[in-house]
Amino acid sequence: MSKAKKPIDWAGIERDYVKTDLSIREIARWYGCSDKAIRLRAKAGGWARPGAEAPQDAPRTPRPLIEHVEPIVERIRTPLNSETAKPEAIIGRGRILALRMLDELDATTSHIGEIEEAIEEATPGKSGARRREAMMKAVSLPVRAGTLKNLALAVKTLAETLAPAGKKAAAAEEAKAAGLGSDWGDDLAAPDARPN
């Protein structure tokens, strides 16, 4: 023979929830139901605990990311004109950016212990474990080494774009320039052009 379940007195639970200082677990024990059921019913019914403020309005929907980012982009955007669009100007800005990033990497590497401590403090316990792991990975040695490698490659590429041509390329250009406008060597251009 099974025991018949007695119905839950939700009116009594609401009265005790709203008017007394009993904990939700005590109320649940008294009425023979789970504290989770009381919490769900209280949330759905908008019940307020004594001394608590009125239930807060639903959180506002966040603004789209573009609304946050657009003013910043407009503030830092460099207007393109004939001077800023020149390859030399672009390469110069690229070098400055690479140097700034190297300074930032230097600061991160110099203070890695402090950064790791701050991450540990900001993500305590098991609830922050995944976030802590991701943050620690972001400042780890392999990531910093990869960043340095990428920056070095970028600086090398920028340096090569402005560097003068190599010896072979310079000699070929010089030979072309020397032969222009003279009749010497023109007879070697095509077999039909040879006067015999």
C-alpha cells in the first residue's frame, strides 16, 4: 500500500515566503516539498521576500556590438588621402604597429607572474575553471612565442618591401637601362632583324 501524496499548500507557502523570515529550505521541509519547487513558483509568481526590493525588471537586451565599436573606429580611423595611401606610409604605420605590439608583448612577459595571479583571483573555484584555463592559455609561453614569431615575420616583410632590389635584380635593371636607346644588341633580338 503506497502512501497517498498530500497536496501542496501553495497559498500557505506563498504566505510564509512573503511574510516570514524562514529560509526557503525550512519552508520546504515544513510543507513537504523541494526548495527548488518553491523557488520556481516564487519566480513565476513574482513573490518577494520580506525586506527584499521589488523584483527587478527583466534585463535590457544588449546593444549590438557594432553600436559599441563604431564610435571607437570612427575616432581612430585615419582618413585616406594621397599621402596616407602611399606604400611607404602604409609600411611606416605597419612598422609602428609592430613596435607597439612588441612593447605590449614585452610588458606581458615582464609581468607574467602578476598577470597569472590576477587571473587566479578573478576566476576562483570550480565555476571559473574553464575561463581561468582559457585566460592562462592566452598568456602562456607558446602563445607569446608565436606572437613574437608572427611580429618578427611581419617586420621582416615590411623591411623587405622598402629595401632596394638585390644585386642580381639591380644588375638586370642596369643592363636594361644601358641598352635602351642604343643600336647595340638590337640585332640579337630576333633572327630576322640581322642585316647580312
